[in-house]
Amino acid sequence: MTAISTGDATQAKGGASTSLTRVAGFVTFILPIAAFLAFWEAVVWFGLADATILPAPSMVLVRGWSLLNPANSEHSLLLMHIGASLWRALAAFVLACFVAIPLGFALGLSKGAYRALSPLLSLLLPLPAVAWTPIFLVAFGQGEITIIGVCFLGAFFPILYSTIQGVRGIDVHSIWVVRSMGAKPMDLFRRVLLPGALPALISGLKLGMAHSWRTLVAAEMLAALSFGLGYMIFAARSYMDVSTMFVGIVCLAVIGLLIEHAIFGTLERMTVARWHSSGKVRGAR
Amino acid sequence: MSTIDLASAKPPSEARAIPLLPNIGARSGVIVALLVLWELAARLGWINAFLFPAPSNIAATIWTQSGPDGNPPYAMPMHVLRSMIRLLAGIALAVVIGTVLGVLIGMTRWARTLFQPLISIFMPVPTLAWTPVLLLLTGIDDRTTIIVVFIAAVFEVIYTIVAGIEMMNVKLFWVARSMGASRLQIFLRVIIPAIFPYLITGMRLGTGYAWRALIAAEMLAASSLGLGFMIYDASEYMSTNVIYAGIILIAVLGYLLENVLIGRLEASTTEKWGIQSER
Amino acid sequence: MGLKGSGWLKLRVFAAMVAAGATLAHAATGSMSIRVGLQSVPPDEVYTSKDWGARYKLKVEHGSFSSGSDILKAFIGGRVDVGNGGSGRLVTMAAQQPQLFYIVAANQYGGDRYGVMVAKDSPVKTVQELKGKKIGAVTGSGTYSTFRVYLDKNGMKESDFQIVNMKVEDLRAAVQQGIIDGAVAWEPHVAIAETMGVVRRIQSMAGVNDSPNFVLVNRKFADANPEAVARYIATLIDLGELINNHPKEAAKLAAGQISKKGVSVDPKALELSFTRIKMDPKVTDELLSELIPVAESMKGAGKIGAVPDFKTLVRMEFYEQAVKLRQASR
């Protein structure tokens, strides 16, 4: 995705990397967005769109601030909603990592197990995790277990799949060589398997977290009892508080953006650059 | 969704090696074994048969709900049909609009400057987050679900087409121009064939996302038909048979759509045009 | 929808599994507390906004649910002691597992809480004028059943209109944008949309019927803790008095409670809404008799075997005890 942003392109090009080109890049990036927001604002102010259906950006901003501002209640309501959502998505992601990564290594190393399970995996992989929500709702009712369970499934399959692919992508000879040199299993894991599988693993983690977040939105709308951005949006919807709905949607978008770009982008640059000539992960896209 | 799609995470050679019918028979041993085990466990009471109804019961539910004795008659085919109509309408929209935008962004400087920032901020928005807004704006479930499908698929189409144009051989372009081809001719004879394989790839990836988004959108927004609506409604009435039937249909249809149907299309275009879009 | 029949059967099996254990454990402790299922509708928001049980030394444990059907599921599953049900679901439960619960009080009722709305600038003034046009409604709801009774009483039929099935939250925007020409909705949705100044209510369902909701108590819980049930009903009488006699104050409480979720709603809208809702826990014969036509039509549709005898499910002694409790604590 990042590849498509002009910001990156200028950065890459600017060998001299003067701060001036960077600023120019930033301006060309931000200008269309500002124009878009201004257009939206104007559409509402001139009455072409009804503010009770499509609130102007300024109204969303004002509402967002009043929700963020702890002066109005004991806590910042918006931060509490965001915190609840992040906690669920992260908990699901971490759980998925604990299960999927070891399983992925096991399946990746054993040809027989992989062959046996791959039809099942290729059937479950394209299945939207949200489709499991009704079963969770019947079994556990609404609440944390259902939301985290569904997000777990959303994160689990991409991580598992990428880990398997990463491990299977490792050159068998390098495993043999290291083994013949008398490496212990732990060394083998640390020196060969982990670095070899890492690029795919990281793209799997990124995908897993992104899926966890995306699944969370739907799961919270269907199953949250209190707090969480999805819950806030749906609660606002039932009382026709349109501005709050938009505040929620903007938060979902910004956090999604941060997860995909800022956190994992940095992680990729840090780790992959250390072990590999960078950019290999991008092979997937 | 962005970045890496699952299907595209496979190396291209692997993607081609999708097991087709004869292969499935040989390789589905584990699935069959699991089903038998599940059936036994449910029948013998090892697992809660309410939460995990026996596969034979689920199959029976699919069968009765597909026939005139369903409630309403022919319920399953109607749900499947409605989901498919929404999916196809959304994908068609995404292909048309995505191609136009993709070509504009790929070919013109102004479109690139204008749209790239907008796309890169809108693309990571979870597709489902649009649902409440769309419900406000359009009100009716079919429009909302179709637009959700459109949003889920369109970014992939745009992205692959821009990538396709960037990889296009510039010489081809010059040659055509030096031979006196008009703009329209270049567009029809050079650009369209060149981006076609990319369009198909974009469609395959987009369909995968769109299918997931559609199911979730139907759960949230639909008020009458569609597989997503069916399983959510079934959870209201605790009909676990129907939920599992729906999950199975969603999985199988998703697999067929993404891998077999469009995968085939992709393979055949690659053969015909002799170009493979590396992603 | 279509799959209800088999669903309820499964529900019973599931319920039986969970219910037994939970209620027994509760009875053993004998504590003066009660678990109540609440949802995000204005009267329940008022109930959540303060400790109504304090006056009677009753600990009320709130469980929040997203819909009435979820409360009933939890009620059947034994996760809450008190639930409430509108006509359709109550009839199904009365027909299939009457041994599970007592009807101990009425919850909100009154036809005025259902209304037909059109866009503010629409020329339409009566339901008659909507003939041949699109009306949005939640077709499975009690509101819609009442609307059908209204049509019947006024010489109209469903087929005179194009009925569009939608979710209640979507009706307001759809009317406003002209996607539908009118909508049948329940409170507070009508009042909020009116207060926003985007729709007009052209017809109330007042006088058509009362479409009552009833308060259900788990039978085992009630037998073991009659005093707790009476005290709970006393709090409901207090709540009903506040909402009916001081709608402004009640609206302020509800709006404050809703704002704790981060949602802002105009207290005036809730006040208007409260003036249209009747809240008196007393179960009258008239209210009870409204269940009969519902049950008969469900029997006709094959959803239940026979019309249940609702009177055998009613226990008024808890209400009478509650009235005494209120006098005593005055």
C-alpha cells in the first residue's frame, strides 16, 4: 500500500534528502485530502447534504473533541472506547500468535501433516471470520468472549498460513548443513528457521493484526455490550447521533492506518533489514 | 486489507497448483475423517450436539431448506442467489469504476496527484466501518451491501491496474505512437490488452475481500435475504444447524469463487495473453 | 422469519440444560438481590441511571442486552431472573414452556408509542394518502402488527401499500431522503426524528391497541424469593410514576445515562417520547386479553399448537405486596 503514496516516492528519490522535497511531498499528499474535506464541508454548509445524515467535518471534529475531553465526565469517553477496542484486537492477535506460530512451524516442517491439512486450510482460509459470530453468540452470548473469539479466528489463519509458507520456503539444504555441523535443535531454530521464515512471518503478523482489527469492527457491532468503537457507533445509531457515528468511523480508520503503516511498517524495516536485504517481504505485494 | 492478500501470499506457481476435482478426492481424506469423527462424537454424545450438531443433521438441514419444504420454501437457494446478485453487482461496479480510475491514475499526472493521497487514506479503513454510514445514506439493504462489496473490491482493482500500467513496456507505447496510432487506438489496442491480466488478478483479490465484507455487511444491514442475514437470523433463534449450513456454504462458495472460478479465468487469460502479472 | 419453529425447540433443550443449575444456586443463598435484563431503550436507561432498589433494600444487578430477544434468551438460560417480553415471543414461551415463568407485572404499553411518520416537507397528511406508496417498517415487530390492526379498523389493507422491510434505525434517514414515503416506527425513534425537525408524525396508533409488554420472572426464583420479586416490582411502580408524572426529569436522567456511552441525545426528544409511553405495572384483564388475538394468529400460522391460558401464568400477589411495601416506606 505504502508504495502508492507519493510521500514515500519522494523520500526514496531524494538522495540528497533535503527537508524541502520532503515538505513538498507532504504538501502534495495533504492537499487533495484537504480539498476533499473542504468540499465535504461546503456541501453541508450550502445545504446540498443534510447535516442530520452527513455531518460536516467540522461538526465531527467538535463532537470528537467533546468526547475526547475528560472535562465532561470522569474519563475521556472516546479513549475508553478506543482502549476497549484495542484491548480486544490485541488480545485476539496475541492469542492467535501463540497458537498459530508453533502450529505453523510444525506443519511447515512436516510434509505429511501439511499435505493432509492443506485442503482443510484452503477451505477455511477464505471463510470470513465474522461468519463464526452466530455460533459464538449462541454458545457464549454477547460480550468479550464472542468478540475476542471471532477476532482470534480472523487473525489465526493468515498467521498460520504465512508461517507455513515461510518455513516451507527455507532451503532444505541449509537445514541439513547446519544439522550436520552438529547444531542443537534450538540453534537450528534460532539460526536457520526463524530468520528464514521471518519475512513471511512478519507479513503474516501484519495481515493477522489487520484482520483482527477489521473483524473487530463487525464483531463489536454485532456482539458488544459496552464500550468499543463498534459499540459506540451502533449505540449512536440507535439514538440518531450521527456526529458520534462519524467520530467512531474516523477513529476506526485512523487506528487501522496506524496499525498497517506505522507499527508494522517500522517493524518490517527494523527486523527484515537486519537479516535480509530489505524489500523481500514486499514480494507479496 | 491492503497489503498482502492471503491468496497472493502464495508464490504464483503454488497458486496455479490449486487442487481441482480429481485432486480434491485424493486430498480430502482428512476432511472426510474429521466429518466422520464429528458425526460419531455428536451421535455418541461426546460433544454437545446442540453447539456441534452432527454433519448429517446439517446436511439434512441444507437439503430440506433447499427444497419446497423449507421455511420459507427454497430458502437456501434464495439466500445464496441474493448474496450472489449483490456480489456480482458490486464487483461489476468495482471493475468498471476501478478500471477507469486505475487507468487515469496510471496514465495522467493530475489524477495521480489527486487520487493517490485519497486512496491511501481510504484504503485501510475497515470496509465494515462504512456500513452504518451507507445505511444512513442509502437506507435500503441491497444498495448498502452492494456498495460495501464495491468498496471492498475497488481498491484492489485500482491498485493492480496502476501496477500493471507501471510495468507496461514503455517501448510498446512509443512504437505504437511512432507508427501513427491515435490516442484512442493506443488505448484500445495497447493499454487495454496490457492491463487485462492485471485486471483479472485485481478481480480475484477483490472478490476475496468482497465476499468477506458482503457476509459481514449482510449480518449487519440486510433485513431479508442473503447468507450473512441467514446465519445471523438463525443465531437469534438458536438454530445451530442453519448456522453451520450457512458457514459451510459460505466457505465452499468463497473457495469456488476465489480459486476455481476466477482462478481459472486468470489462468486462461495468462495463457492467452502470454503475460503473467507478478504480485 | 422462516426458521423460527425449529429454533425454539432447540432453545428449550438448551434452556433446560442451563436453567436448572443457575436458579438453584441462587435460591440457596437467599440473598435479597435480583438479576434484571435491560436494554438500551429510554425507560431502561432511566432504570439504570440510579439505584431504584435502595429504597427497598434490594440489590438490583443489571445485565445489559442489545435487544429484547437477547434478554429472553438470557432469561430462558437462567442468566437473569427477570425478563420482559412483547406479544409474539411471550406467546411462544407461554405455549412451549409455561412452567418456566410467571407474569408478574406489565411493562411499557400504549398504542401511542407507535406512529406513522413522513418527511417534514411531504404533503401527505393521512395514512390514506400513502396508498400505493412505499412504507418502511420492521415487518416482524409488534409495531407492525398494531399497524395492521389499524389498517383493518380503517378499511385499508397491507396490499394497498408497498411495504419495505427495514431496520428501525434506518427508517428516519430513508424517509428524510425520500427512499420511502412513510415509515411505521416505535418510540423513541419517532420522537427523536421529530425533535430533529426532519419528520412529522401523521398518525399515532393510540386507541388501536395497547400492545403491552409484560414482566416475566423465573418461576423457581420467584418461589424461593417472593420478597425480592415484590421489592423489584415496587421499584417498577416508582419508575412508572416518574416517567408518567415527571417525563422531563425522567428524560434528563435517561439522556445523562446515554451520554455515559458517548452518545448525545436531546432530552426534549426523550421527554416527548415518555409522554407517549404508559408505564403502570398493574396487569389488567384488558392488557392480558390483547395476547389472545396474537396467539390466535400464531396458531393459525402453525407456530404454536394451542392458544395458551395466560391467566394461569399471572401472579398478582407480588404486585399487591409491592403496593404495600411502597406505602410502608413512605
